[in-house]
Amino acid sequence: MSAVRSASHPLVRNLLIAVGVVCVGLGFAGVFVPLLPTTPFLLLAAACFIRSSERFYTWLTTNRFVGSYVRNYMEHRATTIATKVASLSMLWICLVCTGVFFIESWSIRALLLVVGVGVTVHLVSLRTIRRENPVGATEMLDAWKERT
């Protein structure tokens, strides 16, 4: 049985798909752009897709880059330790570099610090998923070969 509950009006359905696609784009951009949040955009995209398109929802939740991340967050409000470490590392590296090399205003630096602390508190407060059998590089390569 499908979890997708399609919108009844075609205009609403198409609008939800369009908003979802834009949110996916912003979410992927947020991986590389400091202070552009990834998680809220991907979750909003999932919410749009679950109400409009089973195909897009399935694509997002099974995507090899963000699928497990979105599923873990939606189903368990949790993430892996590797995701936490990578996210926090990138966040603080980008914030420190931005604050030191590009920002002269102490008030903007303070704002960056507040945002960084807020994001850190949120990520640390999420439950941590521990994998009993982590997927290694060989298994990932095999899975990729099967898909192509």
C-alpha cells in the first residue's frame, strides 16, 4: 500500500511537485553553501511529494545520496554518527573561514556563532542511529553495478 496521498486537484498536484523540485534543488545546494539548510528543504520536498507524486517521493527517499538521510529523519528523527560528524565539521569549517576571512563586522560574526551553536544543538539532540552491519565500499560498488 502506498504512503502517497495524491492531491485531488491537478493544479494543486502540479504546484506541489514544482515546490518539491525547487526544495530538492535548494537542499542539494545546502550541502555546499554554508548557512543554507539542507534538512528543512529535503523534508519539505518529501512532504510535497508525499501529497503529489509517488514516483518523486520514491525517488527522493531511495536516492543514493540523501535517501537514507531523509528516511531516517522522517521515520526516526535520527541520523547516523557519520552524518553528524560530517555536518558539524563542514558547518564549523565554513563558519570559521567565513568569519575570519570574509566578515569584518563583529555583530555578523556573533550572528554566525549563534546560528552555528543552534544548528549544533539541533544535530546533537537528534538520536544517533548505530548500524550493526555498516555498508562497506565493496557492497556500495556492487549495489551501484546492479543499478546500471
